[in-house]
Amino acid sequence: MCIQANHLNKELFLQEHTNMDKEGTVSPFELIVQGLNEKSQLKADVFDLCLDVFNQLKDVLSEISNDLNDMLDEKCNRRVKLEYRDRGRFEAELKFADDVLIFSMHTDIFQFDRDHSIWKNQYVKEDSRNAYCGVINVYNFLSDSMKYNRAGDWGYLVARIFVNRNRHFFVEGKRQKKQLTANFGKTTIEREELVAIIQTAILYSLSFDLLVPPFDMVKVASVDQINAKIESAKMRTGKRMGYAYNSDDVLNNEDYEK
């Protein structure tokens, strides 16, 4: 009896909130259901696909690490060798020489602001749902920042990968060749593309040297800073600390283009 009453109440509730008014407009209740059925489901689908891409990226990182280590001179210093580490479901780390690349998948799905060039792309104009993307960020840190747990050290975003519901992608970042939004929708992200993105990030990081900070920026130090440095080398460090981090701060050795 109680079950029947609850069922009846549910039917009356749905009937009350899903009926259109006299002017034929959709009720707020229906709009909520529509939003959950469409947009929320779309974001869930994008998340699952982006996670699949990120897991593939982890496999590629491990392969690249092993392949490059096999190619290194046997007498090469252990610090130079590559080390891959899975840091959890949404993070991975690739250490090489004095650098570390952190690959981090964001757990949210993003839309682009109205001024972004993505909206000029015909693929997105035809269906705005194609603009919902998962994001994989690639940060470059100094390996000693991790080794000595220097929490105040700076890392730099060298690339970010955008992946949509159809596995189409584009990349923003340093020297990345797939960063033209005009080509978004023409290529899906597969192993070959992931290899190219990782190789470019490694090459850029190797050429992105640690610069001596301006004298005036480091001419004063507190007792705490000195004591921390003595204990565990914890003086804040960053490759461009005291300088602007721009797209033209590293010369390309191949063509010397900024």
C-alpha cells in the first residue's frame, strides 16, 4: 500500500512539473532534466575519453623512457637517465637530467571563453558540443625541486592538450606543432601524436635553462631562508625567477626562431 502511494505521488509530481504552461514554454523542471541528460552526460563522456587518452599517454611515457635509456651511453651519469613514475590516476612524472615533466589531467571538463579562436573553427560552429574538452597539462620543474621538497619553487606550463568527445584535439604550448585551432576536428589523438607532444616537451625543457636571478631580487635573505637552505637546500628557485616567462625566451637551435 505504501509502495503504491509513493509510486502515485511520484507520477503526480512528474506530471505537475513536466507539463507545459498555456504559452507552450518548457517548465524549469524539464530544463533541469534536459541539462542532466544532455550536458552532464556529454561532460561525463568527454571525461572518460580524456582519461583513456591519459592512460595511453602514461604507456607512451614509459616506452619513451625505456627506449631513450637504451640509447644512452653506458658510462652516462645516473642522474642523466630517464625515470618514469606513475603518480596516481591523474598524474605522471618523467624525470631526465636536471628536469622533471609533470603530466596532470584535470578532473573537470572545460568550455572556452567567447573570445577564444576556437569559435572561428567550422567544426565547432557546426556543433558547439565539440568545444567541450578535457585538459592534460604538462609542467616543467627542476628535479632538485622535487628531490629536496622545495615547495616554493616554480614550475612552468610548457604544454596543454585539449581532447573532446570525438578524440579530436589541439595543443597549446612551447614549439608544439599541433596548436593551430584551425585544424581542430581534423585529427584524432593517437600514439603517434602523443609521442610527438612528449618529445617536443622534452626538447624544450632541455633547452630551457636555469637563469641567474637578478641581483636585486636575491640581495636580501631572512634567517629562516638561510636556515632552511642549510637544512635542505630550500632556497626558492625557478628557471625564470625574476624574469617574464614568454614564448620567445628560448632560441630554437635548428632555425634560431624565437
